[in-house]
Amino acid sequence: MPRSRPLSVRLDDDALRALEVVAAGRLSRSEAIRTALLEAAGERRRQSDLDAEIQAVAADAADRAAKQEITAFMESLGGTW
């Protein structure tokens, strides 16, 4: 494992309860905090990637035109879609 650096944090009651959930009796507090940070960073990266993909699709004129064609076709069939 790479060299670790000490870090001091102050946790309120909610954060302490969350830490216990992450640790789940299997991890030390330090391991649980590292795990939570890595999971949170991964989730933020995935969300950022998804946001970028949404922006790209929204900016794609051909994709928007295809969506409009499909929507018009579905509406022409009647019913609720």
C-alpha cells in the first residue's frame, strides 16, 4: 500500500453513524474513511462522466432530430407513450 499521511477530522453524530456503517465491524476507522473517500470520488467521477455524456447528446443536432422523428412517429400511432 502507498505511504499514508495522517489526517485529523472532526465528525458530527451523523458522520460517526455513517462511519460505523462503512466500517460494518470489519474495517478500522482509518480503513473505513479511506474506503468512503475512494467510493465517493469514484461516484463523483461517474456522475461527471455521465453529465458530460448528457451534454454531448444534448448538443448533437442529428440525435435531437432523430428523437423528434421518433416522437412524431410514436404520436402518429396514437395511444399513450
